[in-house]
Amino acid sequence: MIPIADTQLVEATWVMIVKSLVIFAVIFGILPLMTVLERKLIGRFQHRYGPNRVGPFGILQPLADVGKLLSKEAFMPANAIPTLFVLGPLLPVLSGVLALAIIPWGDVQDGVGLYGIDVPIGILYFFAVGSIAFYGVLLGGWASGSKYSLLGAMRGAAQLISYEVAMGLALLGAIIMGGSLSLVDIVHAQGAMWFIVPQFVGFLIFMLAGFAETNRTPFDMPEADAELVQGFMTEYGGMRFGSFLLVEYMEILVVSGIAAAVFLGGWMGPGPSFLDPIWMLAKMLGLVLLFIWVRATLPRLRYDQLMSLGWKVLLPLATLNVLVTAVLVVVL
Amino acid sequence: MTEFPYLKDQDVVEVQRGPEPGGVGGAYRAFGETLRGLKTTMARLIEGPLTIQYPEEKTPVYPRFRGRHKLHKFEDTGLEKCVGCSLCAAACPADCIRVVAAENIPGDRVSAGERYAAVYEINLSRCIFCGYCEIACPFDAITMGHDYEMADYDRENLIFTKEMLLAEPIERTPLRAEGE
């Protein structure tokens, strides 16, 4: 039986508001930098410099990008379904921001938990909220009234069912070892050893599924800029398109955050306790670099290849991993 | 090759085939190949960019690069080498050189010869940089320089006069070092 995590931490309302604002500010400060970092790194991976003209080292490039996107017309095709078309880019933003709430940045310090909220069903919450993002893909693709968008959305749906199960099972091993669904408790359980060591298979499967969850290469079939001209985003323009892009990076941060908390010991690291959020951020950024590195390396899979990978390899491997973990936890 | 007698005397290349994709073995091999790919891209990252940041950083040219023309003077006397013979204009396939010759007045000589070029114009918007003028010139008065940045907003500005061709270029194009 999994004990219910302790969420009896009582905080003043203003503390909660300040926490939310700080998390918001930090994450939305990092997101634009991530886009530059990615473009610069991809450039370096290809013997190029990447953007380096706007501001020092091209740091201000996202400002220029957003400026451009804002000046564009918010175009909507004549045969689109207006409500759903507008809802398309909004749902993923909502889901991304909701998922940010449970990423643990540190332990309870001076009566303040350094996280948005410690949900007793933490990881289930992540799956529930994270899957909403795919409604954005599906609605956006369907409501656009365009063939390419619909194809992208269909691929998105096919992709969703093939990785989601394996992703859940990959985390199950860590949940069994941590004895709780709460991310804070799971981090606490890694005091002796980070879960990446005993749960290496789980980590690999989770990261693979994470690439699919965030629509990143090698699993970016819903977007597929080469064949589907950005898939479900084809008909979007201006800041609606921008918010789809923004969400992609936010999802990368969320998946990195969950992976860092569950497998890489969360906020744990040497140094005084006020460095905890820095450690968490550093681990997340390390995983973000992995995302970028993989994007620069691997070509896109066909979507039947992803489905066969998800169902025939990842799912059995994850199941085996859970079984072995469960047996070992009971025996030892 | 006994089963293909009609191929007996031909060069038959046996195609090496890798293991069939798919399955657990395929996934394992794909994982290994992925790691190899990651290593490859990381090596590219460490090598660093090869881009030449053009306006700030210029590609050095080879010594025989045919850029913008130069007219020359004798270094000791300061007289122009060009004697206005118009051989360059005759050789020019693009017909972009215009030479009007005039007699040298004793005491106020412009060139070393009997005559000099009163007008020497090259229309660089027509020039194809073939270097025939350089070859045709009997006095080495015109040579191809190393400058290649000649873009302008007006076509009129691309008609280079004698003074412009005699003057040193404002900005020097880097020359490629030996063995570079």
C-alpha cells in the first residue's frame, strides 16, 4: 500500500501567490533563453554559430522573434472551426503551467515549501495534466480544416497511445522504490542513492517517452516540418503559433523537471540548502541539453516505427523493469 | 556463383547486408547506433564553427585572384605606365573598357610613352573579370587586383575612372598566406 504523502503544510495565501509568481517569472525568463540556447547549440553541432547578431551573443534574438510574431496577422482559415481553433494553442499553455506547479525546487525551508504545491498524487497529476497538452494538438489539427494539420493531429494521436503507457510504467519502478507518488517524497527517498542507478532502464524509457511527449526529434511526427510543414501548426500564425512553440519548450522543462526529480535526486547536491533550487535548475538544464543534443543527432522516425518501438520494446521493457523492481523491493 | 551460370564471367559484387531491422535485437542495435551518432555530433560541437563571419571577417584570396582592376605608375618617376594603346579595350570580350588617348606634351608628361590615356574608364557592371586586359597590356599597366567588394546602389558609380583605378583601394582584401 502506498502511503498518502503528507500535505499538511499550511502556508499563508500571500506565500502561495509569491511562490507562484517567482516560479512563473523564473520559468518564463528561462524559456526565451532556451530557444536561443537551442538554436546556438544546434548551430555549433553543425559547424555554425547560430544566431549572434541581436544583442550580445544573440541573447536578444527571442525578443526579435516575439516582436515579429506579434506583428503578424492572427490568421484563421475560412473553413476552420473558430472556437476550437482558438482553444488549440491555449490548452497546451494551460497544461504546461499546471504541470510546473508540482516540480519540487527544494525542501520545506522556514515553513515554506520550495515548490508550487506538493500533490499527494504528484506523478498521476503530471500525467493527467500533461496529456491535456495533446488536446491542443488534436483540436488544433482538426479545427484548422487543413489536410496537413489533420495528418499531424492523427500522428499525434497515434503517438500518444504508443508512448504514454510505457512512460507511466517507467516511472512506476521509481514510485515503488520511493514508496510514494509525491515528487517531494520521491526526492527524499533518494538520499542514499539517486534512482538513476537502480532505475536506469526506467530513466531511459522515460526520456525516450519524454522525447515523444514533447514532440521532439526523433519523435516529432506531429510537427514534421519537412513533410507536413509543421503538422498541426500549419495554419497557425502570429502569437498563436508562438504559443505552440513556447509550449514545446515549456514541456521540455516540465519533462526535464520530472526526470530530474524522480531519477536525478531532485534538489539534492552539495552546498548549503539555499542552493537547492539552483541544483534542481542545473539538473533540469542538463537534461534540456540532452534534448538538444539528441535533436541535433537523430533523424525522424516513421510513425509506425515509433508505434512498434513503443508497444514492442518500451512497454515490455518497462513492465519487466517494474516486475523486477517490485520483487526486489519485497525481497530485500 | 554456380546458381547463376550467366554471371560466370562477370564481376559480381556481393552486397553485404546488415541484420534485419525490428525486434529487440533491432532496438539494441538502434540504441548503439544512437550513441555512435551522439558521439559524432558532439565531436562536431568540439571542433567549433567553420563559418566565416563575412562582413567582419573576410575570406583571404589567392595571389592570382582576379578582382577589381588597378592601373599602375612607375615607382621611380611617378609616370603612368599606360600609353593609351587601347589593346585592352580591343581584347575585352565584354567591351567594358573605354580608352581615349592623347599626345604627351614635353615638360608635362603624364605617361612614359609618346601618348597617354586621357580617358580610361572601366564599366565594372559589365566586366566579367576574365583578365584578358591584363594579358593584352604590353606595359603591365593594368592588372587585376584583389578587391571583390564593389556593390553599389547606382550603376553610374560602377564606371571606374582613371583616377579611381590608379588610387589605392580604401580597404585591402586579405591575401591568402603561403599554404593556407
